[in-house]
Amino acid sequence: MQTDVIVVGAGPTGLMLAHELSLAGVTVVVLEKERTRSTQSRAGGLQPRTAEVLDLRGLLEPLLADAPPQEGTGGHFAMLPVELDCRPWRTRYPRPVTLPQAQLEAFLEQRLRERGVPVLRGHAVTAVEQDPEGVSAGGIRGSYLVACDGAHSAVRRLLGVPFPGRTSGVSAVAADITLAARTDAVPGARRHFSEYVRASADFFGVLHPLDGDRYRLIFGKLSGDGPGREVPVAPEEIREVLHSLYGPGTELGELCAASRFGDATRQVERYREGRVLFAGDAAHIHMPIGGQGVNLGVQDAMNLGWKLAAAVRGWAPAGLLDSYHDERHPVAARVLQHTRAPQPGPSALMTDRTRTGGRMVRRPRRLVRSD
């Protein structure tokens, strides 16, 4: 198969990039190793600039038609109880837009289907070969390839591209669940994120409502090592945490979806290697609490899409495609610094907190900028 651009990865970054390229009349094929799309909620919101980007393409209004109710406040830094108010930027979206990542992915994939862009699932990339004229992967030949295949990028590994940074010191879990029974400690309505944080002698956790009767539970141990990333999250593990944090009267109904994560912070040194480019988590990773990753990835795609289309079409001036790295690498570097500043690992998460009936209240501490 021949195409202009091969996109590896059908997450929000890859799907948004494929949509941008399609709008520019560039042929594109998306390769995704997973056979089915994940239904896990994962990131829960869009920051103002991401909402503006989607609005520019006419995507935001239909997305919001099926979105959860919008919150009056949102955002957090180190889970401090402060409102994230972006009105000084004079944006039409002064507060984060509540939208689960799974819903964004389903919407973008449907849009690609309507535009005739193939999203080939069950297609794991096992080899990448490039030459001065193009790049080949998964039996497909293209002028360029963009790796949007996540933190454990196969493309990055196959090309031997370094991923320098800090290794993870945390083992935590994010799970979508329902409850069969609940105590008064379980939040029944949407609140500011900081109000969801709790801790016991053994665990820290965040439990907050999603759509319908579903909740997202994020938790980790306050001491000792947790299971490895590949170990499945078991219902018994969830029950233990619920009992510890919310009392024995809080019972698990269904474990809908779950995954493990850490606080590794890494970034590739160059976003372009010949005819291969990197975007989203394939280019940068950090502690995922806060949803910065999906926002970075969508904005990576928006910056890269038109430049890559220009390169394919042959009208890009010298240096245009390389400006993707020049403009987006520093942005991600600042976000990585931001996520490291509060040191949100389990032990550090509770270092400056006082215990109030299981709910954790953050005491303000001075933040020192280091450039």
C-alpha cells in the first residue's frame, strides 16, 4: 500500500494528526496495534487552547453535545484547592472543558471513517525502514511516518532513538469502576479536584464521578513497591483500597477498565529523525494525573499537521518542517518541569498535608523557580 503519511498510533494525537492531514488533501493511513479501542476514561478534560484548536476545526460543538455537564471550576497544581481561571487570556473557554479521552478518541475515529481515512487495527509495527525518498512500516510505503504510539513507542525503540529523563519511582493505578454500595465518604457530586483526595495509613486515593454511575479511582501505596506495569489490576486490589479509604461499607460493583502508571519524566532530544517524526507520548511523558498529555498531544498534531502537508505537497520553505521541533519541544519541556515541581509521588504527595478525617488538605509551600 502506498500513502503520503503513515501515522502509527490511534490515540488522540495520531487521530487528530490524521484528521489535519486529511483536511489538507494528504493521504494518510493510521496503524494501531490494539484490535479494539480502549473504553477507559483516562484524561478527563481539555485545556482552553486545546478547546480553541478543536473549535477552529468545527469539532468542539459536536463533541460537547454528548459531553458530561461542565464544571464551574477545574484544574489543579499539586492538588491545591485553587480555581484554574483562564479569563485573563480572553479565551472563549476560560475553564477546562470536561471530556473523557475515550470520548474524544471515539469521535475523532468516526470523523476519519467518514472522511475515508483507514484506521487499521491489529497492525503492530515490527520494523521501520527509511531512505532519502520515504519510509516503510507494516507493509506500507509513505513519504513520512509520524510516531504517535505512546510512552512505550515501538517506532522509537526500533529506530534506537534515545528517551532521556527520569525513571518512575511510583506505581499507581487508574480504574473506571461502579459501586455496589457506598458510604458518606464517597463524593456524590462533582467538586474541585482537590476535594477528592484522601489517604489512609496504607494508600492515597482520588475517587470522583464520571458519567452515569461510573467513578474514576486513582490510587497508590504510601510505602513499598507496587506491582509491575504489566500486572493486571484485580478486583480484590480495588476492594482493599475502597475499604481502606472509604470504609468497609463501600463495595465494588464492577471493575470496568484499569491500568497502571508511574511518574517517569522523559523527552526525546529531537522530534524529527529523517522522515520520521514524533508526537504526543511518543515524544514526551510525565506523571499523567492532570491530563496534560492529551492536551500536549492534540496541540502537537495541530502544529505538525499543516507543516507536514506542506512538505508532502512540495511547497514548504526550507526549515518549515523542522520548526515543529523548535516550537513544540520547549512547550513540552516546560510542562514536564511543571509536573515535576509538586513531586506528586505517593510519599511526596502527602509530605505537606495534614490529615482531616481521611481527607487530605494541602498546606501551601513556597515554589522556587529554577531555569
